Amino acid sequence: MTELSRRQALLLAAAAAAAPSLSLAQTAGAQLPTVWDLTHLYPNDAAWDAEAKAVEAALPGLSAYKGRLGESAATLKAAMEAISAVNKRLLRLIVYATLKADEDLQVAANQERRDRAQALGSKAGEATAWVNPEVLRIGRARIETLVSSDPGLAKFRFGLLDTVRQAPHTLDDKGEQLLAAAANPLNGPQSIRNQLVLSDIPWPQVEVGGKSERLDLQGYTRLRAVADRAERKKVFDTFFGAFKGFESSLGAALSAKVNGDVFNAKARNYPTALAAAVDGPNIPESVYRTLVAEANRGLPILHRYFDIRRRLLGLPDMAYYDLYPPVTKLEAKFDLASTRRLSIEALKPLGPEYSAAFAQATAQPWVHVYPQKGKANGAYVFGAAYDVHPYMLLNHTENYEGLSTYAHEWGHAMHTLLAQKAQPFELAGYPTFTAEVASTVNEQLLVAHMLKGAKGRDERLFYLDRVCEMMRATFYRQTMFAEFELAAHEAAEKGEALSGKRLSAIYLDLLRRYHGPKVQVPDAYGIEWAMPQHFFNYTYYVYQYATSVTAASAFAERILGGGARERDLYLGALKAGGSDYPVEVLKRAGVDMTTADPYRAMLTKFSRTLDEMEKLMA
């Protein structure tokens, strides 16, 4: 990751303020746009090219402030304003290049434009790499004096003081240059894993439903929910068997990644890799460990869900390959108009300000809605063009998954809109720890709304099971991943070897503990640790999915069971953007992630959901 991207991680969600609101009645009859309008960013590719050249030409001028930041408040403000202006223009360029590339991955010119934008980001990082070391040399006392003497520096205060906070872990110029030079080789494990998984492993063919299917990552994900149990088992056994043949090579790659993390932590004077990872967003290490402890405390509830799933599937016993087939069906279809209407209805508890902005935004040409040949997979929101608005990529399907994804992604977009409206560019972006909260609150309000209108036992069971699956996949599974990461890093920090076999043993133990004694987990499935890219790409990242769903559950309960105060506290957290550390933002809104309380409240809710499912089954 470049110096620029590290500094701007909090800015990638920034977007424009909402335009004057339109009511649902004003937009309900109109045809909803299904393709984004990128002319809001640049009128054409030529305009993008001209701006890219102008931004590149502006980079050398930033060095005029080098060695002068501590001169005076006026000089510091001029420097920060100049750097911020370049960053804002750069992010807008990146948004356009990314969206154009993802419209059709087969268009070479668009892919080249994205590469150019990324290269320009690297150049900007190099042009401003001197800033943080110079701020550290100036010191906290002088920075405080300068910031206090000029109101125009207020928007830079948080970022400058956060840089100073990390002074004990910032090296001298030579040390920083050495670590920067080491970044590329330390990324080697990611490339090795991808080469093995995407190219070198000879993925087998397996017969499913009378058809021969290639069982690579995509094939496995698609086929693991097949209805026939014997075929499901065959899919799992064959897929993990193929992975198992490369256990040693994959283990060497992950061992190198873990040891690289340990090296970086030691180089920056952290006691552990975990301490280094959570220090960036200033998250107490106890948050991570409390999450793991509370998930383990709540495992009996998860085991109870697995038994309910077994009964709904009509099985005599339960195995790991029985986790994915749907236990209930919903025949309803949700086209784009009904998806939007249901989302608007479900989010009414967030109040008139949110509802009006949501209705207005969802009627705009900001979204590429449907799948098409060459289009990027998945769904995301990219809101880094601060002076424009967030853009969204969907691959909409007319089932509940499509409806839920729509509400989820619009949670991100609304978070961006509210934060930008309340904060200047420098403070609008929000970190990962809070990013998934807004999206998951929307999901939870949606399922609560659908449950309220559910007709009949089967429809109600379907939505209750959606709640359970969110708990299984987002809370428990991501925490299991987090516990695996912790175990691997702690073993390396003790000087223990991490072979593929050892990693599989650690992971298999976790699989069996998390799924309980009544779920069969064959030994070969212990290689599953090689599947998630996050282990190879990031350090201590996935736990934030589990903390986010926990915080979201607390907020959703408070919003649905409270009044305007609870709602406004939550909206205040969204509007805070990146103006404070994420744990503090959530705490001010009434959810303290440094305690066990949010986890225990959510697990109690999970248990109540299972009670209702069992009543319906009886």
C-alpha cells in the first residue's frame, strides 16, 4: 500500500451532499435509472485525461513547503490546503477510472486508464512522503500551538495529532525508506497464493445433477448448496481434496505473510502484530479479544441453530457440508421498483431527514444496476468523489438476496452522503470499523420490516433464517477467522514454525469447536484457511465484520425500540465520518464496543430468534 493510500484510507467513502430532497410520491411514478451517469465526474475521457495531466503537473509544487511546516500557522495551512486539494482531485480521477473499468473489464483502454490512475496515486504518495516525518520532527506542542492560532487549521487538527500520536512507531527517514522498500517483497505471499489458486492448482471436474462441473473457487461457491446431500458431500470432498494437495505450498505462503507482519510490528516497536494492526485506527486491543471471548461464550446458541437447521432439512445428522443449502424458500420476486419501495418503507424508523435523502438519492443515475457481459462481479459503493456524490455498482437479482444487497449498499451510500454533508473533505471519510455498521443496520431494519409483513409460517421462517444466517456467516464465522489469525500470529511470535499441516490443524480445531460435537467436520476440511484472500492480503482485518454486525444489532434494537433520541444518536455517528476514532464515535452514539454488553445483547436476540423458529416448527 502506498503512503498516499494509507493516509487516504479514511477518505475513500467521501461524497457530495444530498441535493434538495424529493418525496417518494414525486419519484414513484418515474422510470428508475439503471445505468450511472459518469458525466457528473467528467464530461468525457478527454476531460479526464486533461485533469490527470494537470494533477501530475501540480505534484512537484508541493515540495515548496518541505522543511517549512513549522514556520508559521499560515505556512502550515497553505501546505495542508495544497496537499488536500491535490488529494481531492486525485480521488475524483480514481473514481472515474475505476467505474469506467468495471463497466466492462474487456475494454483495454478503460483498464489502462485505471492503471494510470493508480500510478498517479503512487506518484502523489512519493511527492508527499516527507509530510509525516516532518510533522513528527515539529512535535506535538508546536503543532498544537500552530493549529490553535488559526481557525483555518481546525479541519486538519485530527489528522495532524493522529500522526503525532504514532510517533513512537514511526522511524527516522532512513528506516521509513527501508520499510517502504520492503513493502513489495512482503506482498509476495499474496501473489503466490493467487498464482496457486487461480492458475496452478489443477481444479477437478465433478458430476453434479448429471453435468460435469469445474470445481474451482467459483464452482465450489455455486455448488456447495446443491440440494442432493450425497452430491454436496462429493463437492466438499473433491474441492478440499484438491486444495489439500497444495497444503505445503499454501502454508509456506501464509507463514511468510504472518512472519512479515511480525517483522513489521517489531520494526515499528510494537509488542505484537495485533497491537500494530489495531493502533492505526486507535482501537483498543481488548476489543479484539473481547469479541473472541464473547463469540466462544455464545457457541451453544450457534450449535442450537445447527440442530434447527438439521431438522428443517430433514436430516438424521449434521455435517459441515450441510451448512449452505437453503432450509426455507421464498417465491416472491423483487424488481428494482419494489426493491426501492420496500427499502424506503423499511428505513422509515431512521426518520424524515434520512428518508427524504434516501428517496431522492435512489432516484438518481448513480447506480449501475444489472449484470452485463464484461461487468465486474459483486456490489460496492465508491464515494471518494467528494464534490459529486457516491456511485454504486450492483448486479441486481430479483430475489431477497438482491433486495438485501440493495439496502446494504445504500447504507454505505447514505453514510457517505451524511458524513460529507456534515464534515469537510479532510474529515468525511470513515474507517472500516464503522463502515459496515451503516450497511448492516439497513439489512437488519429490512428483515425486521419483512418479518412484520410476513404471511404464513414458511415466509416467516424464511426471514427468521436470514437473521440466523447473518449471525452464522458474519458474526461467528468472521470471529472464527479472527481467532485463526490470532493463533497463527501468536505462534509465529513465539518462534514456532507454521507449516501448512500446522495451520490446518489449528483451523480444524477451530472448525470443530465453533460448529460443535454434533456437526461432522472431516479432517480434510481443515485446509479451508487457504480460501479467504483476506488472510494473505491484510492483517487482522476480518474481525471488523463481526464487530460491525454487533454494533449494527445494538443500533437497530435501539432505533426500533426507542425514540427520536436513539435515532439521532445513530445518525450522529454516521455524520461524524472520520472526525474521531471509530470506537469513540460509536461510544458517543450509545454503543460501547470496549465492553461485552453489545455482544451479549445480540446473542440474546439470536436466542430469541431460535425460540420463535422452534415455535413455528412445532
